[in-house]
Amino acid sequence: MDILICDDEILAIERLSRLVIQLGHNVVATATHGLQALELAEQYLPDVVLLDIQMPGMDGLSCAQELRQLDPMPAIVFCTAYDDHALEAFRSHADGYLLKPVMQQELQKVLDHLTKLTQAQMSNLKQKEIMDELNVKRHQIAAKTYRGVELVPVENIYYFLADQKYVTVRHKNGSVLIDETLKDLETEFGDQFIRIHRNALVSIHFLDGLEVVSSGQYQVRCRELDERLAVSRRHLPGLRERIQKL
């Protein structure tokens, strides 16, 4: 993988560079502060940025927020001498967190994980492109989580719930976030899911019935779930019709 290293200590950069090269990866650029890292990331498009947190000017956490706006977006691994930044790092959706002095074995674990993650993402992307061309539905939904790429069988999904930029996929083993639109999901899985609200699609397989809340407001029940989802008046007639056919 192509790796960019950012640290305000030259010795730290030199040490990390040696470790990266020994592990068979490429150091495409090095930076000593956040702004420089952003410029170099735009120029070299690295797969991974090894990023210090405490730096003069733009710190690592601020730099990571900007790096997240790049397309393609690099993976971000924080390398710091302070473990009290861990919570902030994971809140910024870091892909890894290493304490200085960084040990080769720990760095290898993180880079090996990111290599597999990248391969899985590319495989899933190619699969989706091919399926789109052939107009074939997916059998799994891919989501990037702290565990890596998680594949959720469509048959295990209770509902899709949109919230601003992302969609929550509620499934038998929990929930994940995906960067897709409800419109695209409805187009692809319209025979398996029904829209009950502008922000929700519910699996027909798990659809269990309607409940009246108050003053004509309805909510839907899903088998195996205690939670309820609101039904909009616009989608109520279609939902009633579909339930009658179950």
C-alpha cells in the first residue's frame, strides 16, 4: 500500500518509514504538520495516512476530519505517545490507533487488516458494478465497521432507516451504517422491502402488522423486534394493501 507519514518529529518519521518499508509497503510522502499532510494527500492519494495527534498548527484530529473529505478517502491510523486521545480518535472514525514507540508487530497487524479491508471493499465494489450492469440484485449489503467490512445477508435485514447522510441497516445481529440512498435500495430491493415512510423501508418477510398510536397515527411491527417504526399517511394505503396479501 502507499502510505503517507505525518509527524512533527523527524526521528519519528524516519523510524516509521523504516518499519513501513520493512513490511513491504511504500512511503509516498512525509509531512511535519497537518496542513502539509493534506496537501500531500491530495497530490499522492495514499491508501493510508499514519498521523500524529499532537502537532503545532493543525493537530492530527483536525487533519483527520479534513482527510475524510477526500475522494478517494485514505485510511487513517493515529500514532501518538498519549493513550488519552484514543476516545477522540475513534470518534473521528480512525481506522487504527498505535502508541509510540510504534512496534513493528503492532504496525503490521494494523496494515495487514487495512490491506484485507481494501481488498474486500474493492471486491464488493466490483461486484456491485457488475451486478448493476447485469441488473442483478445483491444478496448481501457491505458496511465498513470497526471490525472491517461487514457483510449482512439481505434476508437477515429487518429495515433500512435513513438519517441525514447515512442509512442504518437493522439486522438480526445488530445494526450498521451504509453510505447508500433509500431510493437506490428501494429500486434494487422493491420486491423484498416496502416503504412505510420517507425515511424507512421495512422487510416484507418480517412485517408483522399495524398498530394505531393516536389520532390516526400508525406504526408498524416487525417480527423478532420490540421497537416500532412510524408509518406516514402517504404510505399507509400501500402498506395496508401489502399486509392483506401476507
